[in-house]
Amino acid sequence: MVVIMKNGFTPEQLQEAIQAMKAGGVKVNISKGSETTVLGAEGSAANIDQELLEQLPGVEKVMRVTEPYKKANRKYHPDDTLIDLGSGTMVGGKKLAVIAGPCSVESEEQITGIARSVKADGAAALRGGAFKPRTSPYSFQGLECEGLKLLQKAKEATGLPIVTEIMGTEYIELFEECVDVIQVGARNMQNFDLLKKLGRMTTKPILLKRGLSATIEEWLMAAEYIMAGGNQKIILCERGIRTFETYTRNTLDLSAVLAVKSLSHLPVVVDPSHACGRAWMVERMAMAAVAAGADGLIIEVHNDPKNALCDGAQSITPDQFKDVMDKLAAIAPCVGREV
């Protein structure tokens, strides 16, 4: 249940509405937007007298919410949420946030060189895998803790905030110390123990990738797990879903961007690299994502894709990344955005 207050309500009227909701056995979340103040009921609203609420002088409207996700729901929070990546660069506003870097950290020279290049071309943050979940146990698994150290060196050299993937709950304290944005990968989207602990144990922004076969509701419910624990800083990432098609690595579901922006206040970024698995598709899919309303992009950039230790086929070069950014700068104003 959500209660929408009238314009010009008094503090006394607000408290009267809150007390009426609490009398029904729920906790009350207050969301103050630019134009609207919304009271959200946390818990079962079955015992709340809706007719009584609607008659209170400061109340404009009362709505029952059927969706199982509450904190992530736009009905509870009408205004878009803005999230700081760690450098003052916001995700969710007019300016597109582009996160770029290699699939995996391979050496100090590699990660620092790429960081300098993507920053020069307008990247807002540096992505790079220190820990790599791979389908095969014999594939490169990342440099792990050494990789985190190299990411920190790249940050020292460029000032770019770090976005990297966490593998389990045992790494939360380490990531709290040295990572700016904690990425939860597609395979961990429904690792509920990890989601709950990220909600309770850190206030760092969480970039939550959509699972390989997850519905939009399941994706939003995964965000709800983190938010229910106390961490409200969630960035949703559409990275393609598994379908019967085999030509591309996954099927990029740009309709999900529109759907989620309608259902939720959380910002949405798109990963065209993992979605397609083919470097030559990245530029056009990035442009399409911006046209569809994405708040940002996460793009894999490697200085030597042919010899990359991980996902070279989907990685673009620094020169190609510059071309992508130039194209985005041209298309963004058409949809009310800027790069």
C-alpha cells in the first residue's frame, strides 16, 4: 500500500496518516520527491483501514500495491534515484554514465593503460574483473586479490572509480575497503545470502546484473533483497538473457530497459559486450540502449583483444571506444541526454 499526500499538507496531517498506517501493523517509509510525498507500507497492509486513510485531510490517494517488490517500486518512490559512482559522477540523471575497461585485469601496464585511455575519451568509471567466474574450471579465473591491487593502482593514476565483481560473502569486507561499486554478476543474481549481506554490511553502490534466464520481476526482487537489508544504492544492469538463439552470446532485451524504468525508480545500465559477445555489434547496441532510455553503459575495452585472457571476442579497442563515445555524444541529445 502507498499513500500519496496532497500538495501543501501540514506536518500534523503527515503524522496523522503515518499513525493510521502504523495502527494497521506496518512500518512506514517516507519518500519525498520533487512534487510528491509518498508513504509506503512495509509489511502486510491487510489490517489497514483504507477508507479511513482516504478520508484524512492531508491524503490525496491510497493505492494497493500488487507487485511483491516494494522498496524498488516506483509507486513507493516516484522520482528517479541518482547514485554516485564514487567520483561525483551520478548514474540516473541527464548525463550518461559510461563504465569501461577490460573483462579481466591482466597486468599493471594493461589495466592502467586502458584506464588512462577510456578516461580521456569520457568514461565515468573503470570496470575490470579481479575475480572471474568462468564456465570452465580450466579457464583463467582472474588475478583475484592481486587484481584488486592493480585496479587500485589504476585508480591512483586516473582517479576513475572501480567497478568489479564480487564472488562471495567472504569478500565483502575487502571490497568495502578497496572497491567503489560492487558488481553482482548474472550467476550470483539469486545468491540470496550474498544479496542479504550486501544489504546489511555495506553502503557501497551495487551494480546488479540480470540473471541469464531471469524475468524482470525476479531481477527486481533480487534488488529488493539488497534494499530490504538497508542498502538502497542499486544500479540495475541488463546484460542479455539466454534464448534459443546461438549467433549472439545472449539476446539483448532492450524492452526490459523500458519496462524497468516504468516499474522502478532505480537506474538501469546496459552491457552490450556480454549481451552480444561480438565486438563489431557493441557500437550499434550501445546506441540502441541509449535510445531505449538506459542511464548508462558498461563496455569491455581491451588494448589487445586477440590476446586477451578473457572474452577477447567481445572487447573493443581503445580507438573503437573513442568512436563509440563520439557516436553517443551525437545521439544522446535526441533523447534528452548528454555524454
